[in-house]
Amino acid sequence: MIAADFVTHGVGGSTDLPIPFLYAMVGASWALTISFAVLALAWREPRFDAEPNPADPPPRRPWLAVEGALLTGLFLVALFARPDDATNGGIGALYVLVWVGLVPLALVAGHVWRDLSPWRTIQSLVGRLSGRPNGLVAYPRRLGYWPAVVGLLAFVWLELASPDPGDVGAVRVWVVGYVAVTIIGGVVFGPRWYDRADPFDVYSAVVARLSPFVRDGRWALHNPLRTLPQIPIEPGLVALLATLLGSTAYDSFSASAFWQSKSLSVLAHSLTLLGFCLVVAALFQLASRATGGVTPEERAALPGKLAHSLVPIVVGYILAHYVTYLVEKGQAVVFALVGSDAEVSYVLSTHTSTLAALKVSFVVTGHVLAVVAAHDRALVVLPRAHRLSGQMGMLLLMVTYTFTGLFLLFSV
């Protein structure tokens, strides 16, 4: 039931959704262009650069650590102790509840993954027993987010380009490898490993900066565009976000009739997936550097300083692409885990107008927030004489991302 159909994301293409594709494209593009025009005229000084990054995160909450250990135990039992067939709820738990559910969880509850992570709990216990709470050696700064990028690529390859993403044995091997690397990395490098190298932990931390309800690990209503620039700028940040956005775009593309009609090798699927991620990263690098009045060193630093503006696009597109998957198949996963025979409620698939409006709203909202975030940071990092002209490349990129995202969502 779960493993057999988890690869079918969303509810089909444009023929299933009542919003005309052209209207969605034109409306979204005008929304971005008008937003930028208003910002250019009325927003001439930065407003979101004053809030400093906290020096130390709050302590982990023990009751959530216990809950995380119990949930992880339930997942591992479901994956390794259940049959090697479509009734195995562990696969759905990984692909639906963990991978897709991580985004709304972080938006609502902040970086709660940090508290739930059983791997951080194990590292903490080992560190206390060994007297080395910060690990055996310091985490090399030059590595930055690159280990997390590798982990994310490994996961999206398993889900989207491997020979059989629903194969229980393959998923078990991936999970064993992930757990081993994550625990060993934490013991060696300490908590810093999870902040930079654990793909799920890093993903949660990045999305949590966009949460309007939690700030610095504490409940507080606030403007998330003030916490979004707090994402630490380290090597691999652009590649991390490009992997998230590019892999989701490839997921949409791979569901198209054109792609499904092709009989391609695993290598072809893998290279196409990688190509989507590389194109997203390359376009962002070019657009963020397209300004005058800066030195070569300053130009090279611009992608990292503007990278946080990609987060709303990533979140908006992932919510648009996977909302049906999470709401409807998420029910089936939960029922499989608890052994229930309850019927799945197809609350979105049967209300196509609502679903179409949600998809367009998620994409447009994400891109408008990205334009605002990029514009505000451009006022800080670009020379005064190039504050507007230097943003033309980013505006063109945002429109391109919007067109491509809506095309993949509605026309394939």
C-alpha cells in the first residue's frame, strides 16, 4: 500500500486543476514585477539587518529528546521488522512524514528537529561519558555545509533516480548508512556535525529561520524576514539550497508524460537530477554576481550573502509540490504504522479548485518573500550607485524560477 505508490507525488497535471496555466504564469510574473517596482520606489533603506544571530542556542528539551527516541524506534521497527513488501510503513514514514513533513514542522515549531534528534542524544551521552562533549576534533570550517549537500543528494537520488525507490532493502541500506555516518560524525566532531553535516538537521534549521512563531528556539511571534538573514554563511550554502530546489523541480519533471515515455538508464536519471541542481545553482551564482561597482572579492561573496533569499522559494515550491502527498498519503502512512484500517480522506484531490489555489499561492508567496528578502539585503551589500541595477539579474532569475516552477506543477 505504501511502498508501491509513494513515488506518485501530487495529483497529476494541468488537466486536473481548474486554473488556466497561462493565467497562473502571467499573474505570478506580474506579482513579482509589481512587488519589485514597489520595493524599488518605497523601500530604499534596509530594514531586516539589525537582528543579530544568537551566540548560543537554547538547551535541548529532554522531553522532546525522549519523544524523538520513541518515534525513531517506531520508525526503525516499522522499517526493519515489517514485511519486505508494500505493507512496510517505514518507507512511507521516511519519504512522507520525515522528508516532506519536516518543512511544515519547522515552519510551525522552529528547529524542533534539534530537540527530537536521537543522534544528538547519542552524541550527548557519549560526550558526557568520555568527557569530550564537543567531540574529539574540531569540525573543519572549510567543509561548511558540503557534507549535508552530499547527504541530501544521496537521499534525493534514492527517492527520485534509483532503480527502485520503493525497494525495502535499498531503503534499509540507506538508513543504516545514514545512521552510521551521523553517529560517528557526531562522536568525532561533536554537536557542530549536526549543525553543518546532518542533511535533515541542516534542512530543518534553514527552514526554521522562516518560521513566524519561533525565534532562536523560543516561541515568539515575529517577522521571519528578520531571522532569515541569520542563516550562517559558510561553504556549500548555495549548493545546499540548489539541491533542495533542483531536486523538487526534477521530481515534477520526472512525472511528466514526456519523461515517463522515455526508457532511460539509472545513469541518465541520475545525471538529469544532478543537472537540475547544478542549473539552479549556476543561475543563482550568475544573477547574484551581476552588478557593478564591486571588487572581485566582494563579487565572489555576493551569492552567499544573498543565498537566504532562496529559502522562501524552496519552501513555497516544496509545499506546492507535496501538499497533496503529505495530507493524503501521510494519512495512509500513519494508518500503516499503527495498523489501522481507516479510510484515507482525499480532502484535496476532490477539491481541485482549492488545491490549485493553494499551489499557486505557495509558489507566488514564496517568490514574493524572496524578492523582498533579496531586495533588503541588496541595499546592504551593493554599492549605492548599483542598488537597483544590481538587482535586475535577481529579478529576472525570480521570474524564471516562477515560470519554471508553475510550468512543472501545472503543465507536465
